[in-house]
Amino acid sequence: QADTLRKAKTDSVARRLTKDGKGEEQVPGAELRIGDLVVCEAGDVIPGDGDVVEGVASVDESAITGESAPVIRESGGDRSAVTGGTKVLSDRIVIKITTKPGETFIDRMIALVEGAARQKTPNEIALNILLASLTIVFLLAVVTLQPFAIYADAEQSMIVLTALLVCLIPTTIGALLSAIGIAGMDRLVQRNVLAMSGRAVEAAGDVSTLLLDKTGTITLGNRQA
């Protein structure tokens, strides 16, 4: 998930005003610094957190708020703050960057995802118990196999017994389950859904009825739920 968010951050391009204010230059969004002035027009993705210092525009903030209805952002007052990753829908605005590199909203989301402790799901716990039990059974079977082989005058080498034990222990199943959970969480974040644990993803598969407190989260179009 963090890699997907990081890619969205590095792919952003900003139209930064030159120091004399008469021209523009395209720079990666990651190179923006506090005090830089960037121009955003209809269809542009806002490259960083900041305040509108010139103009007024409607902005799509559904990627961070879940509300499909656009909001008005204008210079001055309480409606000047904009967030990186949101999209300008109309008009033209000039934004003054107010956050340092590494402290933007997207950076905080990346830190949140990377810092989330991955909890084992009930299926993983049950599978671990099953694998531990099977490992003990197979280990006992291999250990007792040698005395029977000696009794039957067919003694086996340690290499053969070790290879048999390695083939019997089903370690691959446990590794696959974790990989499946991580892949599911990554697919969710690509659809603007942050999954903080594999347990939540697994529980979501059993949900038949979902109650929402606002209709903006289920409208179709540029956002799908």
C-alpha cells in the first residue's frame, strides 16, 4: 500500500512560478518547498498541501474525504487550504506551498500505512495451529521410520530422512496465505481504500449489509465503492 501511495506522490508534476512571477517551470511535486507558488488549472492534480493565494476554483476532494460533491477553494478566509492529491475541476488558482517535504498529507498516509502493525487473521491463526500439529506428526513419523527400516534390514541415510521431512512439512501454505492478504490490501489502496490489517479485509468478505452515514461515499463516477 505504501508503495502505491509513494508512486502517486512521485508521479505528480507541479507548474511552479519563477521567482520574478512572470513565467512557469515544471518540476516534480517532491521538489516543492515552503513558499513556492504553483499554478493549478482545471484538470490538474494539486501537487502539495498549501493555501490558495489567488483565484477561486472548485476542487474534488473525494480522494481524501469521500464526499463526491466538489468544494470551493478561494484565497483568504477559511476556505483557502488545499490538500495534495486533490483535483481542480474549474478555473485557475495559485497555491502557496505550506508544508515541508515529507510532512504532506500523502506522506502522513504513507507513514500511517507503514506503521500499522499487521494482525494475524483468524484463518492464519487456525492454519498456524494446524501446521504446527502436522509438523509434530510428520517429525514423529520420520523419527520412528529409521528403527522400522533397521528392523526390516533397509536402513535409510540421514539425507533421505531429511529430504522426506522437508517434503512432508507444508510450509508453503502458510507463506501463501500472508502473501494473499498483502495482495488484497494493495488492491484496496489502489481503489482509495486503506486497509489497516488483514483481519479487516477478511472480515469484509463476510459483510452482506453495509450502513453508510452519507450518500457521497457510494456515488459512481470518479469514485467507486
